[in-house]
Amino acid sequence: MKPIPENISVLILEIKNLIGMPVSVNAVMAVLESMGIREIDVKEDYHLESLAVLAALIFKELLKEEYSDEEMNPSSSEAEAYIKSNRGFNKYKDAIKFYIKGLMSVLPIFIQIACVVIFGYAIWVNVGFNDLQSTAVVLSVIWALILTGGFIQMIGRVGSYYWCSLQKVKAYIAMNRLFFKAIRFVLTILLFINVVNFFLHLYPYIMILIYSIYTILISILLLCLALMYPIEKRWTIIFTITTATAIGLFLKFYTNLHIYLTHWIGISTVILLSFLVYQWTFRDVKKNKKNEYKRFIRDGVIIYNNNLYFLYGTFLYILVFMDRFLAWSADRGTVIPYVIYYEKDYEIGMDLSIVIFFLVAGVLEYSMFVFSKQLNIVLQKLDFYSIAVFKKAFAYLYFRNLLSFLITSLVAFLFVYGFMHYDWGYKSAFGEGFPERSYNVLIYGSIGYFCLSWAMLNVLYMFRLNQPKNAVKIVGIAIIIDFVVGAFCSRFISYEYSVLGMLAGMLFFLLGSLYYNYKIFSRIDYYAVL
């Protein structure tokens, strides 16, 4: 038998000091990659065929090593912690707690929906708008979400990293930079749109002005609310939205202010209150900001390190709203006055179908809680718990969360069906029956949002295991499918069938995320230590 080369022996000792007794070859390979060892390095420095061969050799040698009792077996405290942690997965209170926490994130949206049903008004909605006004306002909401979606992902990721690491000064600096960079980006795009419209006159100038004001205000609102998640101030979202909605309703019914002004005052209220909470949270660290600011990493490095999350956040909203652009720009039997023009029946179907997504949001929150809790056991390397059992545990965890997701989705479908068909629902709220054209949009849209919710659940697992690249690839292809199928159906069948493009894109998103989740879970020992 050939002796082990000295450089490999040194590597074996380093890995032993890092992880003790490895649970599998995949775990060794992950550590090698984290040390910066590449395939080309293996051939040049260690004279072996591949990284996998080196990992197998090291794993085999490490199994021959002698280990202390502490390295071979977890301490009683670790075992107790594991048992306590594992037992916690079966407690209903955790499920209820984190489901409610997830629902709290979308509760403001339900408040807005309730206000529209009862008062015909919400923080940026008014049932009395004509089609041109609706075009301006709805497009501003869509573009605000698309333009800020990537920045919101980065604010959440970078801010949470520094906040959870107790580096509050860095959290404050990083979130500030991303916040103001996002605002500058939105203003640049709006300036470009206004210049193009000035020369081409695609829409009335006053409409583009109104659209621009709504877009910038809603963009800042979304960014301010995004700041609340990393610093764990979610209650602020409900408080500010509820307060602003109450102010807007008062102004609408008890003053003579124009409806636009009531909206802008309401949105500005949310921005002001949430930003005050944000500044108050960091009141003790702002004095150290100047010292840290000069030493902090450049903006370009932050964006480069999180560019995949930025792309995912942007692509996701393009996927969600692509069908609207296609439906609103298609022929409806009459010539539409503008390139993209609001269509009421289509929007009714899509707005009602998105309730499916909102109702299952709580499952996403709970699912990530229990997954992260289970993953911590892997990272703590409890060696008495074999890798085969780990894989089964994660599979069980996934399917149990999936069952919760399916049950919640069924409840959501029943609610939407009842709202559509029974007198207490749409007919009671709007004084008319549910539009026939909206029916197909609602059915296909509901299935599409169901697929989106499931796919996002899968993507959360991928993000938790630092695998965003595949998520971006899937959603990028889904956008292309959405566009191709939606454009064909809306042009050659009828405009409302652009929803089939949305359904096809969401279905691909779901299947692609399932495929990559299967690959990740089959090598959970490798991805868990990356």
C-alpha cells in the first residue's frame, strides 16, 4: 500500500480539526470546497484524478483515526438539546405560532381587501376610478414591485445577516445604502419613462405624472416595510398600514380632498411612521456609523455577493405580472386607446385568485422555522445520528410541511369558491353577479398561484442551503414560458387566456424547484455544511 503523501496528511489533519469524524464523503467534499480547493488544484497539487477521489481518500483515512469520546459521541447536554429540539417539531403551538407570524406579514393586504369590499377604498385603491385612472395606479403598483423586488431581497438577506450576528452598525449601514440606492434606481427608471413618453406621447402627460408619483411613493413604502423584517419589527407593518388606511378613509369621507391626495397622504404616513421606527431602533448605533462607514465594504461588493437574490426578487415579480401586460395589450374586440390599458374583468379574476397565495403564506413561515431548526442539528454534527437517518428526517419534514400547505390551500380554494358563488361574497360586496369572463381567469389563476406558493416553498429551502443559482435559472425560464404561451393564447384565442401563460410558467417553476429540491435533499449532508 502506497504511503499517504505529506501534503494530503496535512490536509487530513486540518479537516479532522475542523469537523472531527465526518459523517460522509459528501461532508468532506463540502469542507474541501469551502477551503478553496478546486478540481485543477487536486490534479496539480495532490496528483489525483478529481476532488471526489481526494474526498473519498480523506474520508477513508479519517475513519482510521482515533477520536476522543467528545468527538465520537455527543455530550449529554447535546443529546438533550437534540431530543428537546426534535420533540419541538411535534408541538402544535410552534405550528400555530409561526403560521400566525406568517399570516401577520399578509394581514395588511387582507385589511386592504376588506376596506375595498366595505368602503370601496384602500390605501392606493378606489372603486370609483375610471379605466384610465386604474391603468395609471395599477401599473404604478406593478412597476413598484418589479423595480424594488430585487433590492427588497437584498435588504432582507444582508440586513438579517448583520442583525443576527449582532453587528448592528453594519446592519444599519448596509440597509441604508441599499435603501437609498433602490430609490435612486426607481427615480432613474421613472425619468427615462417620462422622457420617452414626452417624445412619443404614448400616454397623456398628466397620466404619466400621476403614475410617477404613485410609483415612487409605493416604492418607498415597500422599501420602508422591507427594513422592518431584518430588525424584527413586523408589528410596525400592521400598525402603519392600519393607521394610514384609517386616515385615508377619514379624508375620503369627511373632507373635500381629491382622491389622489388622500392616497398620497396615506402612503406618506406609512413611510414616515415606519422610517421613524427604523431610526429609533438604531438610535444607539448611529453615533458609531462614521467610524464603521469608512471601513465597510463597498456597495458593489454587497450587490455582487447577493446578485442572484436580486435577480430572483426582480424575476419573480415579472413572472407574477407578465400575464397582465399581455392581457391588457391584446385586442378585446375593440381598439384599445393605449399600448397597455386596464381591463376590469381580467383584474377581478386575478385579484381574487391571489388570495390563495396570501392564505398559505403562514405555511411558508412555519416551514422555514422547522427546517432551520432541523438543519442546525446537522450543522452541530451529532454523530450518533447517521446520515441516512438525517435524509429520512428531512424527507419526512418536507412532506409534513407539504401536507400543511395542501390543507391550507384547500381551505383557501373553498373560501374563494364561496366568495364567488354565494350571496355573502362578491354579489353582496359589489351588488352584481360574478363576471362570466372573470370565471376562467379566476380558476386558472388560482391554480397558478397555488403552483407559485409551492414553488416558493421549495425555493426557501434552496436559499436556506445557499443554492440561489438554480432558483434564478428556473424562474428565468418560467418567465419565457409565461410570455410565449400567454402571447399566443391572448392573441389567437382571447385576451383573458393570457392567464394560461401564467399557469404554464408557474407550473414549470414548481416542477423545476421540485427537481432541484430532490437533488439537494438527496445530498443534504453535502449542502448542509456549505
